[in-house]
Amino acid sequence: VKRQGGNNLAYYNDVDGKQALVMFQTEKALRLGLERNELQLYLQSQLDEQGQLAGAEALVRWQHPNEGLISPGLFIPVAERSDLIIALDNWVLQQSCQLLANWQQQGRKLTLSVNISPRHVRHADFVSDITHLLDLYQLDATALVLEVTEGILVEDIDASITKMQTLAALGVQFAIDDFGTGYSSLSYIRNLPVQELKIDQSFIKGIPLHANDVAMVTTIISVARQLGLRLVAEGVETAEQNAFCQREGLWAQGYFIDKPLPVAAWQQRWFTP
Ligand code: C2E
Ligand code: CA
Ligand code: CA
Ligand code: CA
């Protein structure tokens, strides 16, 4: 077990006894943290092909009382082992919908993207969790983008597609996150009610130097064009990658534009004239 500063949190690959214990402790702490309101919503901007602010992705952080700010890479995988991830997703969704309602009242035409775990999509309450929030906040649903991964295609595929269709009919948009890293048979995309592909940052990293990454991205672009999908490049870190996005008509997200910021700081940065 790789210890993180003597606390109970650790990365793990497979489950032996010790690791199971660490995971159990992390899960317990996270459950408590959720109750004690220790989660925080961060936002990272998405710029359209003209370089204008088009929206943001909601990314969760855990402000632990002793351990400081904990990144989701450490606790999301633990949460995903049980229905705890559903409580966590719903916390993020509630915060995000409330924020989006605020923006819509201010007349801001921005999308807000929220990550949804495959386990949540498979859960019986998924559709009602979303429709409840759309109603509660009287949202224009077309501004809400739910980011799912190809993990939703592993089990209960037909049921997942039906749920997505129900929400899509209300205007909710879906994006395939980390696109290119999974099954990557492009053909299944046709059967999904999806408006957006997010090209995984591992491909963007290689632009413009690595011919294989450029080829991969170019192929994704041409398929997306034919299917009428919006493309978002993740992990845009350099001016060159940003210029590539604008030239190719992709939305851009990454450290070149901004690092994820707490909501108040993000709004301060982007909304102050
Ligand atoms: P993701 O959805 O693929 O999110 C993108 C990750 O890349 C974020 O890490 C973001 O901070 C990071 N990133 C953004 N721009 C750059 C860049 O230019 N360079 C590099 N190297 N990295 C960049 P973060 O916030 O640590 O999130 C990690 C993962 O945790 C997310 O990956 C997502 O799978 C999961 N996650 C985060 N928030 C939530 C949530 O609210 N619900 C669920 N279910 N999962 C979440
Ligand atoms: Ca995402
Ligand atoms: Ca991603
Ligand atoms: Ca990812």
C-alpha cells in the first residue's frame, strides 16, 4: 500500500487484506465527509472554437479537515465500489444545477458539464435524480451536459441507452468522456443519444509532435463531423494545442486556459468585467 502522508488514503491496484482495509476506511471517512459537507465544487472552463467561454466542467474536491484538499483521483474509485458514488454524484449534480439556475437567471448562455459514474447510470433512480433537479431549479435542460464514459457500455447497455434517450428528450446533453481510451469501436456511438465527444488528454498531449496522436485525433474529428457531434479537447496545455483546437473547430479545456478553480474564484475570474 502506498501511504499518503500517514493517513488512511492510498492508491491501490488490486485488493489484498491491507488494501481492503484502507479502502474501507477511506469509504467510511468519505461517507462522513459527505455528511459534514466537506466536498467542494470546482470549475474548469471550456472555450469554443472562437476562443470564447462556452461552459465549464464541474470537478469535485474533498476538503478533508486533517489531510487538506484531496483530489478525486484518490476517492472517486473508492466511492465507485458502492452506492456511495450515487450520493456523491447527486451532491455534485445538486450543486451544479443550483449554479446553472443562477447563471440562467443572469441570462448567461453557458453549458455546465457534470461527470456521472457508470454505476449511477445503471441505478434505478438515475432518470428521476436528474428530472427532480431539472424541475426543482426550473432549468433549461439543454445547458446541462452529462459526461459518461464507455464504462456504461459494459452492462445493461439497452437499459442505459433508454435512460439516456428519456433525458435527451428533455433536452439534456450527453458527452462521452475520455473518448478514444475505451472500446473505441466508433460504431456504437451511432446508437447513443450523444452530442459531444471529449478527446482524452493522452491524445492531446502528443499534438503537434507525435504523428500517431495527430492521426488519431484527426480521425476522431472526421468521424465526429460526419455524426454531427461537438468535440472537446481535454488537457490543452500549450498555445500550439490551443491553436490546433481553434483551427480544427474543437472546444478546448485545459491548464493553458485555466486550472479547475473553486466556483467563487472561477466566477470572479470569468464574470468580472
Ligand atoms: P476527467 O473527467 O477526465 O477530468 C479531467 C481531469 O483532468 C481533471 O482532474 C482535471 O483537473 C484534469 N485536467 C484538466 N486540464 C488538464 C491539463 O491541461 N493537463 C492535465 N495534466 N490535467 C488536466 P481531476 O479534477 O483530478 O478529476 C479526475 C477525475 O475524477 C475526472 O477525470 C473524473 O473521472 C473524476 N471526477 C471528478 N469530479 C467528479 C465528479 O463530480 N463525479 C464523478 N463521478 N467523477 C468525478
Ligand atoms: Ca470529465
Ligand atoms: Ca476526461
Ligand atoms: Ca479521465
